[in-house]
Amino acid sequence: MTEKHVTQKIGVLIFHEAQVLDITGPHEVFSSARMLQEQNGSDQCYEVFLIAKTRAPVRMSSGMAIVPDYDFTICPPAMDTLIIPGAENIQHALDDAELLSWIDQQAARVRRLVSICTGAFLLAKLGLLEGKNITTHWAYCTDMQQRFPQLKIESDAIFIKQGSIYTSAGVTAGMDLSLALVEEDVGKTIAMSVARKLVVFYKRPGGQKQFSEFILSQSNSHFSALIDWILENLSADLSIEMLAQRANMSPRHFVRKFKQEVGETPAKFVERLRLSQARILLENKCSILKSIANKCGFKSEEQMRRAFQRGLCVTPNEYRTRF
């Protein structure tokens, strides 16, 4: 390898009873990026590896055993990024003084420190999240706030960047964050190619809610039935007046109640649903934009284009070309 090549070393920590997808998701994203870098003759290349206390197989919460590449005593120098997974029972890791000490040592050396899901608890115990806005899996936000009342926890965020520290929500959010890191390092082209290879969306904005519209429709929300109906009728008239009528409410009361339960106005919610559906349809290269706009309930191609620029900062054509 010539001197022009730069290797970015991505270490993924593993420990007993960790969530396996918190580990394999990011590992797959960076490994896929590495293969694309090699194919394209890039002067920048990832090296991805697993680290544990010893080289013995480590059993995950699912029962799967994973063999680490390195242990704490023999670890590649100049590690660029350290990724820390979560676990349903994170207390075991919180009680592990050796694990915490090693993380603390690495935190002072790496360029980026990343937590997935409840991995944020480990950073919080070490005092590394003081004064930062952070996130974790929605189901653990209350527990985390009680344990670390000084933290500013954003329970709806998919991931948050605060300086050199990145925190993310659970499981698949680790892949969202990893794709964002790849884009940060080597640009959109490779990040989008990785997303296409793994059949995931290229980007979910960091501020997007952890609760998707589909999860909301299955919840005990007052609007569950209405959301189910909206999902099946995106091309229908979904004006405030029509939705309020279906909910048996006055428009004003409907808007207030919907925003209170769902977290955004009905108009923004409907546009986000239509945008999500349009993104899926755009992957079919044969579908024309006018047809996609009609199927998703946009009044025109222009209205759809404006929605894409507001939500994704790209036009439909640009999205199709890149994805």
C-alpha cells in the first residue's frame, strides 16, 4: 500500500450479552464501504475489527457467540473510531470495572466515540456525556434520566452528534448512524452505494422520531385507526377538514390533539408519509414522476419536488439517480 493510502481503523467493542445487531449492523456498513473503496481504487480505506477483553468467543444476548479479532492487551494503535454496543441488561457491563477503564482510556485517544442503544449508559457512567444532548433506545430513556439526571436526553432522536461523541437509538439506528459516518468520511456516493447494497434507506435525518408512522399505527394512540386508514389512502383527500371529520372532531381540536399525541401537525405527518412512499416508488426506475406524485397524493410533480427538497434536500430525480 502506498503512502497515499489512509486507513481508518474502526473498532467495535463486544462484551457478554451485548445486542448482536448493534455490533453486526455497523460492522456490515463499514465493511461494505471498505469493499467499495477497494473496488474504486480509493486512497482512503476502512479497517473494521472486533475487540473484547479476551480472544475467547463472547456470547451475545441472542445466544450467538462472536469471536473477537483483538483483546484489550493487543489492539491496533491509532484507532479512529470506537463503537460501543448496547445490551438489554446493561448493568452487567456497568459493573465491569475493567471494561469501563478500557473505554475511558480509548475515549481520550480516538477521533470518534460512538454508542449504539444502551451503550450510552457506559459513556454516561464515565462522565463522557456531561453537558451534551444525547439519545438512546426510547425504552431506556426514563431509566437513563433517573440514573443520570444531569443529562439532556432526546428520546425521539435517531442519532445525535455532539463534538466527537455520537449517540444513537436502538438496533437499526446503529446502521443509520454508521451510514452517516461513512458519508462524513468519504462522501455521499459510497454511503448511498452501501445503503443500496444493504437494501436500507440512504438517510433518515438525525432528528427523525424513533417511533415510525407504522409503529404509531399499531400503538394505543387515539389516532391508530385513522393512521391505518391514511396509510392505505395516501392518494385521497387528506386535508385537515377531511381527517377531522373521520376522527369525529372539530378541525381545531383535531389538530391540537393530533400534535399532542403524534408530535407533529397532521399536515407534516401526511407529507412525511407521502414522501416515504414516494421514496420507495422511485426505486422502480420505470415509474414516471407524474404517476408517483399521483399515487402518493401530491397534487403535482412540483409539489412532490418541493416536499423532497424540504425533507431530504434533494429533488426526486436526484434521489432516484443516487439510490
